[in-house]
Amino acid sequence: MSILQRILFGTFIVLLAASVAHAQGWRGMGRIAGKVTSEQGEPLESVVVKLELPGSGGTETKTNKKGEWAVGGIARGVWQIDFERDGYEPRRISVRIEELTRIPPVEIAMKAIAPDPNEIIKADLVQAADLLGVQKFAEARAIYEGILAKYPQAHQIEPLIARTYYGEKQFDKAIEHLKIAVERDPSNVEARVLLGNILIEQGRDDEGRQALAAVDDTAVKDPITFVNVGIGLFNQGKAEDALVYFEKAITRFPDRGEAYYYRALVRLGKGDRAGAKADLEQFLRLAPDAPEAEMARKALKELGGGGMSRVFLAEEVRLGRKVVIKVLPPEMAAGVNVERFEREIQLAARLQHPQ
């Protein structure tokens, strides 16, 4: 072996030894042991105990059935020790270890992580929603009330209870629970709007408007929020008040069709044929398959029939169906053959869509 080869070989041996020494720098003659319990004092098995001597590496172990653990053969210095187990908050401590000094056992209590109520009650909420969907309001309410009894802080359940009472037409109870929801969480836009809507439906307009006045329109995420309020007012014959909410929906959500349809109803009632026609056409562009689409097409057909008559969308209560009403002025009605008009009505009724 040449002199140069011997030098290189010696350098390699020194570097290798230094590397090994660094990798094993945490080893020594020290020892540490301890026990891990829950906050209630119960021993915790399978807690991972990770020990690290900063800059020198470390090792790890697990607790046994008694929650005990021990590690020997470690160097002196200040060690970082981490305790980890699923379902518990992790802990970290620092311990100074001396190789020739006995260290008292390390006692650690770990705090259980509080379960997420949303995960626990998810199955119950799904079951209650299914019951609500088939109008089993009392059964759904029993589930919601059970959740609220177990988690009194879950005020988000209050509007759901209110919906069950609303479905049973127990409006005062629905209002009571919605007021609780709004009091507990003033930022709950949906609860506040629903409260205002029901109050208006019950003729308590001032209270309803007061509830709605506190709603930030920009926080509303669905035009139906505005549309439902408008429908409640419209059904009470307050078309001008309803129009305000239909136009809010259109301003905030111009690409959704619902409000255009209901604004068309208001415009028809005011005799604004051009405005109603424009709204119905926009509604059909945006929502051609909506349940109201067939009625909108019929209304457009009548609106296209001339400028002397007035057209209304209405419901025939006895038969429970939507109808288009075309009203002729007296001077035109005088020249109409009544028998012929009745035959046309009968023919149109037979041609009604089966749906």
C-alpha cells in the first residue's frame, strides 16, 4: 500500500469513527423510568415514549399494561421526552440525566381529547333529517331534544326543533325556539331569517321586520332565504313589501331563477305586462325544468295574445292546481260567446299535463 493510499485509508477510518460516534452519541450509562396514567389515575398502555438528546439522537419505547416504561444505556444531558397516544393530548417534558445518579420515576398524566360532538351526533342528525323528510315531526323532534339534553351548548339544534313545530303548525313553539337560537348566536342568519319569515306569516309584521332588519344581506348564501320572506308577504296580499325581497334576491343572485318568477307575479298583479313577460322569460332561461316552468310558459303564451286583457297566475283551490286567469275588459267580454268559451275551457282542461 502506497503512502498516499495509507493516508486516504486513515482519513476514511477517522471520518467513519466520527460518524459512528455521532450516531451513538446518546448512548451512555444513564437510566430513566416512569409511569403514564390518565387524569383519573388509570394506567395507560401503549403510550409511545420518545427520548431525544438534542444533537445526538435518541430512542423510543412504549408503556406496558401497568403504564410503566424504562430506558437504560443513555448518556448524560438534558433529554426531551415526548408522550403520545391516540385519543390523548401529547405531552413533552425535559429531564436532566446523570449517569451515576439515580433519577426518581417520571410520573405523567395525559388528558383525553374531548370527542367532537358533531361526529358523535352525526348519525342521530341523519336519522332525524330522514324523519323530517317524511313529515314524522314528533319523532324527529325527540331525537333533536335528546341531542340538546346531552349537549346543552349545541344551540344549532334549536332551529331544527323549530322546523318540527312549524311542520305541525305549532307556530308559537317554532318562534320560541328560533328566538333562543338567535339569542345564543346573533350571527345565525338562517335562524334570524326563518324567525322573521314565520312572524310575518303569522301577521306579526313589525316583529318580523325587526328580526330581518338585523340581517346582513351579504351574509345570505341562498336566494330562497329572501324568496321565502317575499312569498309570506305576497300571500298576505302585501305585494309591494314582497317585491322588496324578490328584488333583493335578484340583486344578490342574478343567476338564480326563483325570484324572477315571483317578481313576475307581482308585476302581473300591477298590470305590468312587459315587466312580467321579461321576468318569466328570464326565469325559463335560468330554470327551464323548475316545477313552475310549465305555468310560466302558459302565462307567456297568454301574455303574447294581445294587449287588451290582463293575465294572472292563481291556484284553483277546489282542484288544487295552478291556473292562468285571463281577464277581459267589459267591452270585449260583451262580444264573447259564452258557450264557445266554456267549450274551450273544457278542451284545455282535458289537455292538461298529467303531472
